[in-house]
Amino acid sequence: MNAWRSEPTSPSMSEVFRSIAVPSGRSPFRRFLAFIGPGYLVAVGYMDPGNWATSLAGGAKFGYTLLFVALLSNIMAILLQSLCARLAIASGRDLAQACRDAFPRWVSVPLWLFAEAAIIATDLAEVIGTAIGLNLLFGIPLEIGVFITAADVFLILWLQNRGFRWVEAFVIGLLMVIAVSFTVQLAMADPDWNAVIVGYAPSVEIVTNPEMLYLALGIIGATVMPHNLYLHSGIVQTRAYGQDPGEKRDALRMATWDSTIALMLALMVNSSILILAAATFNASGNTEIVEIGQAQALLTPLLGSALAPTLFGIALLACGLNATVTATMSGQIVMEGFINFRISPVLRRLITRLIAILPAITVILIWGSEETGQLLILSQVVLSFQLPFAIVPLVMFTSSRAKMGDLVAPLWLTALCALIALTIITLNANLLWSLAAGVF
């Protein structure tokens, strides 16, 4: 593979590019503090409302078995996000810009369309999840809630106008609310911790059982999200790190630690959702839980406390709000990087949100709110099918010394990430065969 065809163009999200200073000559810890933030914005995508639907359904139907998939997905995420930071720091490009620069238009344009489809699928999950959160906490009908979600553009505008650190502080604050909410709920549920530990071990049934495979793909799609690969490679460049080889290596190390620690928090939250579903719904025989609202309604009788469903609703709303912020940034990076087209982030957000609202309101009006959980799971499976179109170029670029220089990915990392791509492609092919054969 040849080196880049041209010098980096103007950066995506230029209003915050290299806007956060990295202190030089200070202790490693002080420098690390300057890098804390992007990893947590990325982690939001790994615990958005789409994760809730797949984790709730998986825990209710199969108990703790799919905890292994949550763990595997998180390991995949850590490795892939480290490649995103490596690409950005070594080349000065985000993944969208790299695709535009490296591939001819007949390749880059379809990749752009796939990336936009992934963002719309992500936004669909956020629309439904936020609307359900509003319904659970305030009794707002879903039909009205999906339109209220369009107002989040004003929240994003306000945060971005105050500076990127404010965006990061908002996201991290809501992540803490989510983590505390699930900690309390798990304490109430008192799960079988021996079964939890066993659940993190692999099981052949995950591949041989089509229903379990469908949910496993949903968990992977909800965890390793395509838009996060574009997002991370863009927002890492908000840090004004030095440009000599030593400073770039230091920046890569700090950025990788930031995303790894944040993604471990995401694993805790995703595991908590699945464990809560297994300990309450599966243990009581409620194995067909796919609706978030249905799950919340059952928490009071099963846990014997009105606090649990309230915390459930608060955490869900926090997830929806957080995911809204990061999806907007992803959309901006994808559009500016692939086709070098810049529009107002607010207008971009409104367009994406309106596209996501249409299928959500259609399902609610025609089939009723009870089908929204199935729509959430479907959106996550769609994301899983989009993953290879982001992962394969990422692995190709970061494995090329001509493109990456001294920061080329080590062979072991390239091999593992290539294996991840192959695994996802194989699982997708298996699922397509099952659907074609009428297994479901």
C-alpha cells in the first residue's frame, strides 16, 4: 500500500481542532489528565439505548450466557479504538479523511453511504430510547417523546459553544449517573455471582443456536459501533500534542489508556444490564422481555422497591442524552471527512434526527409501542452488518508503514484486529444463511 496521495486537508470539526492544550515537561499523570475525555465520548456509544434492548433481551431469554459476548465485544472495542487513536496521531487524519484520500471515489462514496446508514441506525436507537425514558419518568406518550428528542440540538449547540471540555464534562457526569443507578439496582437484584462468573466463559451454543446468535450479533453491533471508529479518530485531534516522534508516541499511549479505561466502564454498565435482566426476568420465568418499558414495569414487583424502576428510567434517559451528543459529532466527522462538505452541526443533527424519527413514529403508530424493542434490536444488527466496512479500511491503513511511519501498528495488533473483522464477517454470513433458510 502506497503512502497518502496528498497532505491532510482541513480537519473535521475545525472549531475544536487542537483546542485543548497538553502540558509539556510535566508529570505523566498531568499529561494524562489532558487526554481524559475522548475515550468517554467513545464509551457512550457502547452503552446507548440499543445496548439496553439487546442486553435485556439476551439476559431475560438466556440468563448469564451472553456475558461472554459482552466481554468479547469489549475486548474488540478496546483493540479497534486503539487503532483509531493510532491512525489519527500518526497520519493527522480521521478515518473518513483517510478513506477519501486512500480510495477512489467508487469505493469511498459507498463507504460514506454505509457510514451514514450506521449513524441513522444509531440515531434510531437513541430516538426510541430517549422517548421511552421520557415516558417512564414523566408519562409522556412515545408519539410525542420521539418529536421532543429533536430539541436536543439546542443542548448540543449550547455545549459546543461553551467549549469541548464542557461537552466532555457533561458526558462524563451522565456516565457516572448511569453507573450509580445500575450499582444500586444490582444490589437490589442480588444475582447469582457464581453464575455471573461462569457466564463470562465461552459457549458453543452461542454460535449453534440461531436465536442466541441473533442476539449475540445485536450485542456486538451495539457495542462495537461503526460510527465510534470515525468519532474517536476525529476527537483525539482536539488535543494539541507535539508533532515530533516522541511526543506522538506519548500522545498515543495516553489516548489509548483513556479509551481503555473508559471502555472498561462501558463493560461494567453493559454487563450490569444483562445481569439485572438475568437475575430478575430470567430467574422469574419472564424470558421474552424485549421491551424496555415492559422491563421497567416488572422491576417493582420483582425487586420489591419503587426506587429500581425510577433509577432504570433515569439511567435510560441519561444514555439517550449522552448518545445524542456523540452521534452528532460522528455525523459531522463522517460528512466533512468523506466528502469535505460542511454544514451547521445543528442542521446536520436535525436532518439525521428527522430521518430516524420517521421509522420510529411509523412503528409506534402502526404496530404500537410494544414493537419498539424489536426495532431497537434490529437497528443494532444493522450496525453489526456495517462494521466490516469501517474495520477493514482501519486495519489496512494502520498496518501500512508507508502511511503510518514509525507508529505503524505492531503485527500482533494487526493480526488480532484482522481476526475481529473476519469473525464479524463470518457471524454475519452465518446469520444471513439462517435467515435465508427460514430458521427464524
